[in-house]
Amino acid sequence: MGSKTAKGFGDRNELGPRPPNMTEAEAERHHKMDYYNNARGRFFGQYARDAGMPINEAYVQTTRWCLLSVNDGLLTTMKYPSTPSTRPSMTRTHQSLLVAAGLLLAGQAFMIAVFCFLFFPAVSHGFGPDAEVPEAEGNLLAAGSVGIGLILTALGGWVIARVIRSLARQTSAARPLATAVPVQMLLITATIADGWPLATALTSLLLTVLLASYICDRRLRSKKACELNQ
């Protein structure tokens, strides 16, 4: 069965009568939601077919992609106020870890901004006559410091925003957490090389919190996937 045939089956399924407990507007929204989600499912199926996957592998992979789309909030959904939600929510430990990660990341971003935008550019030409650095080299060091600071603070801000959204929506924060972990590893390496034990300790603490949050997040995703399979 190709994507066109699948589309025909899916579209005809939407032609059924409106449920008695739905208004016309709700039914229309429901149809649009199903059309969009069906299209995404056909995309996964067509991709597996074009890639030449065997049927069993295609079934496993497309099912996994659909579950990931549900967990990551990439599909269209509708809320029904009269129906209590049974979606698994974050534990208090998970929420506390994400809050701690966000606060630590905010503090780290502030310290990076102070160091990269203010302190290092101010001393990049040396502290005194005996430690002067050539102007061109000093300007290059200052520009590099600002560039690195911009990248790190922007990345930290993006991770913090995604963590806040995850807390508000009770959804997965795996992507921002997985992005932040290698960055913290690089920062730990840099602080060890420069001989900053306090910065190393604080960054190690942040890395530990991020890893613990990621583990809790994976458990939440697994729980959601299990409930979807039931």
C-alpha cells in the first residue's frame, strides 16, 4: 500500500458521522487534527518504503517514530476539559531536578557573560608594562572571548527556555538536556586545564543534575510509550 492509498483510507475514515457529544466546531477541529497526524504517519511510512526497509523493520521503526512524535509534542492534539487527563506526569524529583538545572544554568550563563564580556576583554592586553600583549593579539583574544561568550550564553538561554517549557507542559526535555551535557563536559575540561577548582566543582555539580534530569526524563518517556502501547 502506497501513501496515496493510505491517504484514501484515512480521508474516508473522517467522513463518518459526528459524535453526539461534539459540536460542529469541535468536529471540524478533530478532522483537521486527524488529517495532519495521518499525513505525518504517511510521511514515516513513505520514508521507510523509499529506504527499502523490510516490512518488519519498517513496522518497528515507524511505530517508534510515531511514539517519539507523540512524546515530543510534534503531533496535533485536542484537549477535552470534561475528560480527566491520564497522561503520566513528572515526579516531584524530576521537577526539582529540572528547576535546579535551570537555576544552575542561569547562574552559569551570568558568570560566563561577566567573564567573557567584561573581565577577559579588559585584561586581554596584559596587566602591566611587563605583561603587555601586542595590540593585534589582544584584540583577537578579546574578540574570541566575546564570540565564545555569545555562543555559550545563547546556548544556555535556549536550554533554560526549553526546560521551562518542559516543566509547564509536562513534556520531554531530552533534547536540551542532551545538548547541555557535552557542553558541560567541555567546560569542566577547560576549568581543569586553567586550574579553577571552584569552577570545576560547580560545573561538575551542574553536569550531575543534568544527567539525573535526563535519566528521569527517559523514564517518563518510557512510561508514556508503555501507556500508548496498552
